[in-house]
Amino acid sequence: MTAARLSVQDLSWSPGHGTATLLQPTGFELAAGRVLGIVGPNGAGKTTLLRLLYRYYRPTTGSVHIDGEDIWGLSARTTAQRVAAVLQEQPSDFALTVGEIVALGRTPHRRGFAGNAGARDTHIINEALDLLDLHGLAGRHLGTLSGGERQRVMVARALTQEPRLLILDEPTNHLDIRHQLEVLDLIRSLPLTIVTSLHDLNLAAGVCDAILLLQSGHPIGFGPPSEVLSETAVAQAFQVVARREQLSQSNGDHLTFHLPHKGPSS
């Protein structure tokens, strides 16, 4: 696996002429091999930004460059060889087995109508199944799996694409605590550039090298988690009272939240 340098310049998007701009001009630079967390309240523009990064939406303004190349200057196939996405929306074709779904990740690398996996394809597929502890489920149909198991299948399929940039939309959704921790450990261990949206700010601070904080489609902070996830910024973005505390066992920082106190109504 090879990590990519990601450059986003003045990126914005609106659904069409005369409609609201869902993502205001946004820019950042992410070095190869770094992990960026996209955080913000519901409706902040997180999913819109991710869709622009994996070329689902064409930007209204701005550009996305991977290793200096604009993704809209590349073919769809070439982009799929460099960028893989794991989405919250999971496939509805429950008739496929886990092994068949993971193997679909090799599609961008196959030539013509080649349908059978070669030796290298098989090796890559098996590596992904090993990483996500899925060998025991390889013959199972997707429809028989739990939501957490399906999420792990989608991550494995993305890894078989051999991407340089991995996009993860809420990768810990549907996962129990153990599998959340396993996926987060995997994110930190992969030699890839990773952009992920996360609802849990403490998880984001623990796993990400940088944080992009969005509010109502506007970027309001970018940088190290300790700087971006300040009490003031979190309170502004989420309309809560935020407090940064130090955990007694680990001496690590931990954010806590509560709703602003409302006085008695007149």
C-alpha cells in the first residue's frame, strides 16, 4: 500500500443553480500517511465533503488533488484505483457472499472482461479477510450478517482496491465497543492516507492527526485535535457547554458536554 498526498483547494458544492451551498469554500493540505477526522453537528457538510473527495459529486468550485493530480482529470477507473470509500449506506445485494463482496474491490484493477481472480488478486483478498478477521464468514451471505459484520466486510472490500486514499464515513457505526477499538487500531496501522467522519469527538481526537471542524457548511477549524477541539470551538459548533478534563488513569484529555442551562421562563 502507498499513501497519497491530499490537497483540497477552495472546494464548495451546491445541488444546482439557485439552491443553497451545502459546503462553503474549504481548503486544506494533508500529508501522505496522515489521518484526518471530519467532525461537526448533523447537517454540517461532512458527508458532502466526503462525496467530493471520492468523486461522487463534481465540485461547484475548487479542486481535489491526489499526489498533485486533479481527480476530475483522471478516468473513473484510475480514481477508483487510488481512492476507496466505505459508506454508511451498505449494499442491498444480500445474495452475495462475504468473499464475493470483498473480491469486488479488485474490479478497478482488472482488464477487459476478466472475471476470475488471479494469484495476486487472491493474495490481496485473503490479506483483507485476515485483517478484518473475516475468513470464518467468507462463505456467508451478506444478508445473514449483523450490521457490525457488514461494516467490516465493506472495509475489507475497500482495502482490496489497494487505494492510496481511504475515505470512511462513520466507520464505527453499528459496531460494538471491541470492534470499534479494532477498527480504530486498524485505521492507525494502515500505511494509507485516511479521511474519516466521526461523531465521537474523543475517538476522533485519539485516532486522528488532524481535525477539520465544520458548522453549517463552513470550515471553522483545521489542525491538531488539541487545538481545533477547544472548549470554545466545540461549544460554538454543537451549541453545548464543553469541558476539557484530564482522565485520572491515563492522564489523557477527555471532552465532556452538557446542554446550556436555561433560566425559568417568564
